[in-house]
Amino acid sequence: MLERLTAMPADPILGLLTKYRQDPRSEKVDLGVGVYKDPAGNTPILDCVKAAEKQRTADETTKVYIGPTGSAAFNSLTNELAFGPAHPALLANRIRTISTPGGTGALRVAAEFIAKCKAGTTIWVSDPTWANHTGLFQAAGLTVKTYPYYDYDNKCLKFDEMLATLKQIGRDDVVLLHACCHNPSGQDLNTAQWDAVVEVAKTNGFLPFIDMAYQGFGDGVDEDAYGVRAMAAAVDNMVLASSCSKNFGLYRERIGGCSIIAKDSAQADVAQSVLLYVVRCIYSMPPAHGAAIVETILGSAELKAQWLDELKVMRDRINGNRAMLVESLKAAGVEQDFSFIARQKGMFSFLGINEAQVNTLMNDYGIYMVGSSRISIAGISEDNVGYLAKSIAAIL
Ligand code: LMR
């Protein structure tokens, strides 16, 4: 049987991790996978997570199956985080949320759920989008098409073109939107642009599917959820995939959530039954540990305040790194305008160099980034920014 297989190429993002780890050069710089790093280049466990884990270990009484919905406390507390505690859709009992193995698990479950609504549904994703979106949706049998999004020449949003395309999309299709910190471009919709997209979704009736993997990494927890809250207040049906990998630093614990917003509570119950069927057929039920940490933090005023402080430290550092890179490129004699990097949001931006230049940076300088020239801003530090800027200046 196995002789029928042909080898798959390494994942464009995760494959970089292996290459970087094998590189013996001491000056190497990792701008590949989207993982937060402190000034020393480490990805520490948040103090609030450590405290919650300690508490949890002391209090835990059983390891019995948690069930396919995952933790009810996690689902309800993360609903409040995403939608805000008094959101009309929550008050009307129109939202059903399940805990999932990471944000990717949430996306895949949502994709399978959409396929149950209508097999082969077309899902429109931004051009560009996270490299894994396309494969993941196709694996669920969905047809993937793109709408215009990032203007590579002018380093901004192609908003008019985006809106014009969305206006052509009707009731049978799904539109995937990034809630904040667009991966890979860092170029987000502002609130007026969100309002315009919400209006089109309302008029045309397509299913909005929002991926929120970076809540709190852009402008703040509530600010970053603007689009999610506005959309959920305006439409009958919506899907949300969220992740606790980045904002709680729980990458390897694999914890996220998948929410379906239905027209009313009865429709939400039907949707939930389909979600649970999908989950049972893929992984039966989610792991419990990550959810337990998050619900312990969000359920305690003290730990939540500590988490918000630690999240702000990560956000401020990333924004600081953006400004630092722009200044260092200037100081290294680069005349090209890179100021867009300081205006963009979240973990990523495109450097805007070609693939040959990306490869030269990797092979000759030990600087690792995705082939599209997406850089993970968190990998920049006071220690490496000078070397990074000089190397970029050399290859431009
Ligand atoms: C990224 O885009 O680098 C992260 O979301 C990690 C991943 O799984 O790709």
C-alpha cells in the first residue's frame, strides 16, 4: 500500500523550524514561525499560566473523559472574551461554543461543519492568507477562492477591490475574515472598513467565518474583537474560530474554540449537535489541560488582571520591535521606505523582498523567514536587529 505514496513537501512555515534548529551559526535569526519571544529569544511560560497550573494541579480530582464540547467553563468565559459579556447574541442564547485542539482544530471542525451544511461549499479567503488555510479547507472538501486584500506595491489594503468582490458573493458561500493581526500581512481592517464589510455580509447573506488567532496582540483585547462583535450583532449566522496559543502562550497545549452563531436558540442547538457529531468523528473530544488553565485565569479577577498585563507586555514589545526595525534599516543606510512595518499590526509583516533574496538571507546570513518574505516580528531583538538590518541592506 505505502508504495503508492509520493512524499509531501515540508510545510512552508513549520519546515523552517527544523532548518533553523539545525543551523549551527551563532548569529542566526529566526523570523519564521509565529511564536512570541522575549528580548533574550525565549518563549517563556506566562506567570499567570504558571500560577493557574499550580492551582489546577492541586484542585484536579479526575482525568475522566471531558466530552466532545470540552470544558463548559472555558467555553463560556472565552465567549465573554470574544464577544463581550453583554453581547446581544450571547444574551439571546444564539451562540454555541466548543473547546477545540488549538485554533487549527477549530478551523478544521468549522470547515467540516460547513461541509455538513452544504458539501463542496465555496469559501473565499483573503489574498494572501495563512498558508495552512487553503489545505485545511480543501481537506474538508470545500472549494477555496480568493478575494483581493493586500496591495504588495503600496503596502496597504486593497479595500475597494475587496469590497467589490465581497459584493458579488451570495448566500451559498462563506467568507473567511481575520479578526485582527492579519496573518501574513499585518494589514488590518479599521473599524469603518469592518462596518462596511458587516453591511455587505448582512445584505448579501454569505456566511462570515472569522479566524481570531491573535486577540490582544493588535491594539487590545476589546479593540481586536471589534469585527467579531459587530458582525455577530448584525447577521443571523456566523462562525468563529479562536486560539489561545499566542495570547495565553499555550502553543503546545493546543487549546482554541469554535463558535457557531445561529438565528435563534433552537437553530443553535441543531448546529451544536452537528458540531459534536463532527468532533466525535475526528478526535472524539478535546484535550482538557489548556482549557483548564485558561478558565482558571479568566475565572479569577486577580489572574485575569495579571494576564492582561502580561499580554500588554507582549503586545508592546512587538510594536516596539516594529519601530526598532524601521529605524535600524534607516541607520543601515537603506533608502527604501519600510515605515509600513511600524503601521501594521500583530506578529507578521511582509518584508517585500523576492524569494531569491529570502533564500540568500537564509543561506548566506542565517536569517530565516517564510518564502513569501513574511517575517515574525517577535523574532527581532535589541541583540539581533543591527545584524538583521545590515544583512537586509546587503541583499537589497
Ligand atoms: C504561523 O503562522 O507561523 C503560526 O500560526 C504557526 C503555524 O501553525 O503556522
